[in-house]
Amino acid sequence: MNKHLKLLGYLFACLYAAYVDAQYITLNGNRFHDQTGEPFYPVICNYGVRLSCQNCNTGTLISGFSSGRINCTPSDYTLHPNPYYGSTREFEEPFNKGLEKISADLTKIKEMGFNTVRVMMEFHENKHFKMDNGNVVSDEPGGRVICLKYDNAESDYNSWWGNFFRIMPPYTSDSNLHHILLPAIHNFLDVANNVGLQVILVTGGSCISASGDASYQRDGSVENLAQAEDYRDYMEVLTANLKNRTELLAYDLYNEMSYGIKIWNPNDPIPSNRSWGPSTTDKKEEICNFTAMWYDAIKAVDSNHLISISSGNIFGVFDYDPAIIKTDLHDYHEYPYNYIQGFELWGNFFTPAQIRERWLSRYEIMFYWQKNNNPTSWILSETAASAWTAQGQDVFGQSTNTNAPGYTTNAEFVGENFSQPPFSYGSYQDQLDFARQTQQMVLNHSGAGYGWWEFMWNERNAPFNSAKEFSEQFIGLLDRGDPAAQGSGYVYNNSLDRPVVAAFNTNPITKPQPGSGTMPDNYYNPFGGDSQTNYTITGKIVDQIGNPIKDAVLMARNYWDEDDSFPKKYKCFPFTFSKPDGTFQLTAPIEHYYSSTSPVIDYSKFLMLEYTAPAASKDKIFAWALPDGNGGNIGNLTLQRGVNIFDKKVENLVINSGNSPIEITARNKLTLQNVTVESTGIADFHASDMVELLPGFEAAEGSFVDIYIAPVGFNCDSLTNLSYKTDETRFYKTDGEEVVTEKRIEVRYMPAASTIKLLPNPATNIVFVESETDGICTLIITDMNGRQVYSNTFMLRGRYAVDVSAFAPGNYLVKAITQSQTEIFKLFVNKK
């Protein structure tokens, strides 16, 4: 008689120890570990270098590029710090001293308390041009343009980068790649290694374009498969060459990546055409496939390093959705000014101090959303806030003299001078407070790293014509200046340090605790509008079968950029998120304001609403015909999304030899209720976060049931069962003050004690079958799809060796049949 055993009757946990090469930084859950296995928290300083040449002639600018020579020799090129690191926006060191100056900069970065640099080398521009009779002309996709300059002409700063050469496929044999670019990267990594810094290498940037159009509207775009494949081919060669660099932490595939052409046309008579990006119905599916293609190609040649992508702020969910892209971690860039509203710039609704509080509250909201909607770990690799003078002094007398030097003449701004929002975040102390407050927010919401933009920023001289133009200045860690003497022996002192440096060298982030951040009070109303009196839209976000979707992102606007008649101080584009039941409320943060025109215009009314959700198949959907008056409920808004992407519940299932082996997975939570595994059944249940067993779950003696926490696979083809996670279980135990993250927690039902053993497990090349008794044994090994990969019958005397060196890495079921019993084991094959 079969004896049924409840799973709750016998549980045990085992720690799965995967092979980790101790030479490289690894990522386990939301924590990095260094080469010694100790927790490592990347404290990141963003830093820029330029690959420059000294003997390339300058030609006439064509489409934003000069017709530079392409016949320079490798000795004509070297790396320099970005020319705006110094007292001017020019190269201030001799040509042959570039690496020496970089070494001085990185040494200073290390002394300031940073352990990682995120480096942008201006070698990765992907403008598709070619030389034709000495002229630059548009070219077909393929290849990379390496932009260069070494001169002291500040007037050239706002042009495209000057001289250039071309890296062309096939990349395996391109001379410029192998004799100029790659040696330059290795030179930089050598310097970082000597200083003791880890490196996140940005391999693609917001200036990467996939067409012959050099306009800013094409920057950072990949628009078709051919361009994505070209980038894959390039990255395969690049990463294969860098795979043994131990100071390299990660490849950042793109910096603030976007998809397609950024164009907004509110006057198009067809509402569906009033959108950004190329005309495609499969935008997210294409992005999913592109990132999977890049990830798999890189990992095939370099499994030592991590892969990330920077999609900017949370609105990356509209294209480079963290729920669908395949990376090891996700980079975010958040700045106080990202979501600034017109009524905060020009109105008299808030004081400068209140504006700072509002900006900070939105940071907390963003981090909370990121914590709950990233299947991978996330880092804040870029943030900063500008500061103007130590105490926020009105050094130009701007508060009383509108003709003071450098004053912007728009008297409607909230801030009266550069020391106040929206021009700057505030004083040096305000900037320091911002750094410390946002550092803690990132930790509270499970962020795995924190980065500041930037080492020394390209601060321009007054006058400034807009608040935004000023606010993007004065964010560097050092005052603008050149402390290094010309020639050799570059040495920094502390004279240029801004007070914000103290957030990194006197308050180092060394032992981050697991995320304890709770939902902010204003999470569902980030801008604080009164829904009883202000214009408000309500509704519900559901999927195609009517299930509610939580954390959908909804954004509205009440103006068009092209409408100069709209009162600036009433411009707003608020956003919100849907609740667990799918409902949302989006309220205008300004009161009703009516025009004196005929017909009367209510400036507070939203003109459109756009929305999407993690893992939704469309990048965004628009709602146009919104109610007048005080707003109203617009009903259910439907997003197509794969069923059970995040959570899955399985009910009333019987598993036996007829449908075994069976594997059931979920990205986040898998729930099993009234599931019976009969004695002949083989079942594998796992999820990324949790497996929940409800009443009615039974596994019979003799069955093989494996329940554990592990990453699950995903398929981009239709975005129907999309699920991917590279981090481990977020399971914590406390050991004194140290918080330990377990790599894998595996819980499984175990039948009666076996006389047969399988070891080692995990195995790499050979696995041994051992038995306490001699006899004939038949061994059958199948993969998790039920495909038989090994079968043999042999006389088992003590120990028998099975060669698994040709097996692909992964899980296998091993069935050992003897005269007295049949045993089933789960074997994990791991390749070092």
C-alpha cells in the first residue's frame, strides 16, 4: 500500500554552492561580493575619458562631423581625461601625459572614498557614415565611428567630437579596433587596477545611433534587427578580449538607452501617431529579443563579468522595461530635476525649501517602485544635485538687481537667485544632505550600489538663460580648476573638494542592510493634488482576462510643448501608479485655472493619459478623450500581458508516469493547491521568490518532488510567459550584526533513505554512482524536458563512474534501477 506523506511532515533546506571564480566581482541577490567573498557595495564615481589623436588633420564639418583623416598610426592616439576636467574646457596636459593625468584623477577618486568608476570613453559613437572622395556621407548600418580630438578650441565643444576613424566589420580582424581601441581600454584598466578601483565600462552611449542621421533625435536608438546584430558582433569581439580583466566589474551596454526616434507631434490628426519611437507593434518584444541576444552572445565568450543596461529613470518601463530585458542588473539615473513641473518653476506655490522636499519625496517613490518591479538587482549609477556657494549666498545681488551679471531675466521663477531652486538644489550643505539622504534611500529600497555624476563637471560661465541650463552645472565633486602642475608628477590636494565629498569619505557605505524601506505615504499621489477639488482621473488597469495589474505607470499632461500661449506656471505632467487592485487616481497638482478666451479653457485639464506596466506587451497606450469639468472615472484600461508572469497558482493537478517529468515555474511566487504527485510521478516546482503550498498538496512515497528557489528562464517570442531573474533568493538570516544572503534555499520532499548515492553533486566532468550492495544497475539520465541523454546497464560493485563532461550545464533527473529498488536523483551539472 502506498503511504502518502505530507510535504509539511518532512522538510529540509540545503545551501546550493555554485562555482564562483574568486578573481571577479560577483552578484548574489542584491549584494555584490568581492574577490575574497566579502560583501562589496559599489560606491561609484562617474568619469569620462577621450581617445584623442594629435596628427589627424581637421576637415570641414559635414552633418556635424569633420572629414577627419583615417590613415593615422596607433602611436598617434592616446587617452586623456575629458577636457572639461580642469580650469577650462580644454586639454590642459601635454599629449603624452594623458594617462598620467588619468592616474592622478583616479587616485583622487579613490582618496575621496569611491571604490568603483563608471567610465564613459568617447570611443563608442555609432554614427553610420563613410568616407567618399574625402567627404562624409550617410552609410548603411554597420561599424562604429570612433570620435577624436586633441586641440584647445573651446569653440568646437558644442560640435560633434571632431576627427574620427571607423571600426568596421568583421570586427575580428579590424585593425583600428585591435590596434587602437582595445589597447586604449586595457591602458585605462591598468591604471584603475594600479589605483585599486573596480570599473563599470559603458560600451554604448546615448550618442549611439543606428542611422545616417546625426541629429540628436537619433541619439541612443536601435531601430531594427540589423543594427542590434551589428552591436552584438562588436560586443562579442570586445568582451572576448577583456574577459580576463579582474578589475572590470560590469559592461554597461547602453547609457540612457531609448528605442527609436524621439518625435512628438501633437498636431497629427490621428491620435495614435502622436507618439515617440518607430511605428512598430512589437516594440517591447524586439527590445526583449535584442537584449537577450546581446546577453547570450557576451556570456558565451565572457562569463566572468556582469552585464547591465542604463535606461535612465523609471520611465524606461515604456521601452527598456526591466521586467523583460535580460541583464544581470539594471542601472537607474535619477536627478532632482527629472520630474520638475512648470508650477514649481514659475509659480509662487512653494518656497525653495518646499521644492527640495518635493524633489526628495519623488526619489523615495522611484526607489520603492524599482525595488518591487526589478526582477534583477538594481543600482543608482547616476545622481547629483547642483550647489551654488557655501551658504547659498546671492553673490551677484540677483535678488534685488535684475541686471546683475549672469542673472536670467525671467522674473517669474520661484528662486530669486542661483542659490535657490529651481536654479540649484541649494547651498553646499544642501548638496551634502542630498547625497546622504539619497544614499540611505537606495539602501532602504534594496539598491545594490550608488553613483555620483560626476568627478568634475563642465561648468560654464554666466550668463545662464534658463533654470535648467544652470541646474545642470555645479554638480561635480570638485570645484572647477586645475590643481596639477604641467609636466610630470600630477598631485591633487584637497583645496578643490566640495563639502559633498564628505558623504563618501567620512560616511562610507560598507555594510548595507537588506531593504527595509516601506511604501511612501504619497506613493499613489506623488504631486499632492487634492482629488476633491482638483481635476482628477480615476480608473482601473487590468490585463486581457480582467486581472488587476499593480504598479502600472500612468502619466498625464495638460499642455503641448509647442503651445507658447499656455501659462508656464500651470504646466504639469504628473504620474502615478496603479494599486494592487488595479485602481488608480491621477490628480492635477494645480487648482482649476480658466482662460479669459472664448471658448474658456481649463488649463488644469489633462489633454492625454499614457500608461504601461512591467512586462506589458506594448510600450505605451494613450487615452485621449478625457472628461471635462472635475474629471471622472474612465473605466477599465486594458494592457496585454502574459498570464502568470509574476505569480502563478496551480490547482487540481495529478502528476504520475503519464505526464512526468513535469516542471512548473513562476517568476515571483508559485502557489500549489490540491496537487498530488503519485508514486510514479516526477515533479520540479520552483520560483524566483517563493513556493507556497496550500492544503491538498501531497507527494506519494516513491515519487520524486523537488521544490526550491532558483532563477527561471524566459522566452521573448510573444511576451506571454515572460519571466527572468538572475539574482538569488532574497532570504536573510541574522548572524550578529552581519546580514548573510543565502545563495539558494532548496526545500524538497525526500522518500525513505536510499542505499544508492550520487556524488559529487553538482558535478562537472565525472559523477559516481555508489551502492552498499553489489548488483546489476540500469542508469537512465534525462534532462528537464524529458529527453534521454544517457542510458546504460552495468554491474555495480561499490562505485561506477559516469562521464558527464559533454552535458550542458543544468538540472537532470537520474533514475537508478536495481533488483531491490528504483531511485531517482536530481543531478546538477556545472561548468567551471
